[in-house]
Amino acid sequence: MAVSVKRSFSALPLLFLFLFGASIPTVRTLSTSSNVDTNTPQSSNISTMATRYRPEEVDPLNEHAVADPEAAAAEVETIIDMNVRNATERRKLGFFSCGTGNPIDDCWRCDPNWHKRRKRLAECGIGFGRNAIGGRDGRFYVVTDHTDDDPVNPKPGTLRHAVIQDYPLWIVFKSDMVIKLKQELIMNSFKTIDGRGANVHIANGACITIQFVTNVIIHGLHIHDCKPTGNAMVRSSPSHFGWRTMADGDAISIFGSSHIWIDHNSLSNCADGLVDAVMGSTAITISNNHLTHHNEVMLLGHSDSYTRDKQMQVTIAYNHFGKGLVQRMPRCRHGYFHVVNNDYTHWEMYAIGGSANPTINSQGNRYAAPMDPFAKEVTKRVETAESEWKNWNWRSEGDMLVNGAYFTPSGAGASASYARASSLGAKSSSMVRAMTINAGSLPCRRGRQC
């Protein structure tokens, strides 16, 4: 799929307002009001990208973005040292009895009382999204109702009612449930959706939109069979709702947002991407997910011409790219991408692709090529001549290449570029299976190790 320009927005005091949706090739805009008649779409004020969208309007709204990739890279060494100290303390607590070498899991999973210390998860982040705190500083919100009857006036107890609130919340679920969303679920800042302890599916309808917000953690969900939705009113905060045009049908869409952590989810079979991050999004970690049965898996970067994505930094770590995947694991533009300790067991076309000179730092992954003799290459430079891409910084370091897989490196190996694409210390590729065997949503139950 060619990436679409998805959103534009205007701001109200104290809130990020999430006003637009995805369509190809126009940007969604809308009339906004806290007093809009819920039955009357304000279609007269809807306009296209050509008349309303201005790229320079995006960056000032993402005020929490990491503007200096070098500053983020400089922080990595400090974080690694701190993690060593934290690991020593956790050993004293006996939490390493089931340790796998996966630093996220070893931080919390071995604790049988994890359910009494749920917010400890926010201390376990790694990579470029490590500072995402989600709803750590707020109270708990328990979802008790699986329905989504009214996207403009969501009932208390529903997931939609929880995520639109304008204060931090740590959202948990009272019981197993399947949530079929009528329209995209528009997140507000400082929210954690924590599916541990319940079997929670978001499926067969709209899915999750993270737009012009900051500090969001999505953990422990099954998200699958997401459909295009839109041309409807949707609430994005307690004081605002607006008209949304058609959304693509991504499992998780990240648009102009920062400090985002997507961890331990099972993602499959959606209309567009499983995880897409575009339009100046940065400070993102995508970790411990199990991705299956999908074509265009992950898009990082809006378009070749959208140079503001040069600030983008994304860590992709400890994921299992599994059965039925075709391509884009990920597909990158501009920016800096650390692909570390993932298990690639299936692809049909290629694993990692890119255009517009992204820096790709592949370390300690296991790449198992398919049987197709024409699909052994891990990498793909998309619609770019070799005379151009030979200067891009793409490297493979410590990767395990299985069944004839091969990685085509490029560039002069500029240390400064790879420093900006380094977010944690890679483990040996021989450990990848142990570190990713529990990727995806976990069957956690209270009172025992997760």
C-alpha cells in the first residue's frame, strides 16, 4: 500500500484534539465543536489536503518529540549502565528465577505478584521508547463493558470511555472480552492499556489510533481483523468530538506522536498495516509482539518527500515475525531504526525494506529465509537505484542468517549515524529463540508468574 497522508488537527487548551482520519490520497479535516449535534455531521467544513493541509503545522504539535537524535543516542550508554545496576537489584529480589535474557520480561514477568505491582511495567521499557510512562502517575480504570455502542457518547466502563479521558489512567480489564469497535479508538495522552490477567481481543472492527499525543503504552492485547471505518463522528476527549473520514484499518496507527511503547501484543490480519508510525512520530519501541498472517506489516515513515521524519527513532526488539507474513518488517523512510534480537521465521518477499536514506542498524537477529530461492534476501531498497542506495547506512552485526538468508549492507559505516540508530545493547543471536518464545499477548493469571 502506498502510505496515505492521514491527519491534520487544531488544538484546544490543555488537550490534544484528534480530528482527522486516513484516506488516500487526501488528509482528513473536520469542523470541531464541543456542542455539535451528534446526529449532524459537519460536512460543509470538510476539505482536502490540497486546501487545508500544511506540513509545517505538524511538528509544533508534537511538542514532546525528541528533536535531537544525537541527544537520545548519548543517553543510551547511561541507560545500559543503569540497567546493569537494576538487574543486580532484581537478582537480590529473586526475580531472575525464570529469566530469559530478555530485559523487559526479566524486569517484571518472574514476579508472582505482578498483578499487585502492575505499574512497575512502566519501569521496564527499553529502546527509544523507554521513557514512555503511559498512565503510571494516574489511577486505575477497570473496563467492565465490552460494547462500543456510541463512539460520541461512550458509556462509563467501556474502553473508549477510558482512553479519551484527559488525565493519566492505567487501564485494566475485569474479565475476558472481545471488543468490536464501531469507529477507531482515539487515544489521549498518558494512558496505559494493560491486558494482563484477561484475554482481550480488539477485533472485527476499527482499531487503535495514537494521534498527536504522548506517553502511551499498549500491552497484552490481541488485535486482529481490523477494518476500514470512518465517515462518522467520534469522541477524542471529554470535551471534544469531530467528524472522521475513512481510516485505513491499521491495528495500531501512530501519527505525529512520541514516547510510545507497543509491547507483548498479538497482531494479525488487518486491512492495512499492523503497526504504522508516520508524520514526525518518534521515541517509539515496538517489542515482544507476535505478528502473523499479514502482507504489509509495519510502515515507519510517511513518504520519501516528508523530511520531518528524519527525526524518527524506532526500536524494534524481541518480536517474533511469524507465519503468513509477506513484507515490511519494517519498511523504513528517513530516520534511525534499531532492529535488535528479533526472530524472523517467515517472509514471502523480504523482511526489511526502505527508501529515502534511512539508517538501519540490524543486530543479533535471526533471519530464516523461506524456501523460495528468489526470496532469500533479507533487505530490499524500494524503487531506488544502486548508485543511490549504496551510500545508505544499513548494517548487519551479529545476525544469524539461516536457510540461505543474506543481508545486503551498504554505506561507509559512519559511526555517528549508527550511534543515532543504537538504543540498547544487543544480545547474541543464539539467545533469540529464548528471548522471543513468549512474544505476543501472555496468558497471565494472578498469583503466579506471568
